[in-house]
Amino acid sequence: MDVSILSQLIEEKQFKPLVAYLKLARDCLQGNPLVSYWAMYYVLEQGIKTPAQDDQFRRCLAQIMTCLEQVSPFYCLNYSCLM
């Protein structure tokens, strides 16, 4: 994930209800990237549930998905070892 992407999302109008999570993700990016990952995951989840979505909002959601997909192998649990 990139700090510039998070800063851009914080400025987006439609992400206003989720600014606290975006700021958490930005602030934890260097020190605790796992918290940052799950904060962004929550933002994505809530964004998908948003009924009024314009093209810019969808592009931002796609950008979040791309970032999460790039780092997900590092943060996903391996459930096969629990069975």
C-alpha cells in the first residue's frame, strides 16, 4: 500500500464516513502494517455496501482492492495448518 493512495482516499467526499479508518491505515502503514491491512479491508467492505456509487468512487474501490491483493499473501491466515 502507498501513503499517497491513502491520502487521496481521505480527501474523497464519499469516503467521509470512513476517514477514521483511512487515517488509521495511513498511520499504521509503517509501524503495524497488519492493522493497516485490516483497516483498508474494512473500508473496502463498507464501500462496497454503499448504495450511491459514482465512477470515481468505484475506481477508488478498485484501487483499494488492488493494494489489498498485492499484500494479502503476507497477511492471510493459512487455515490448512489448523486442520
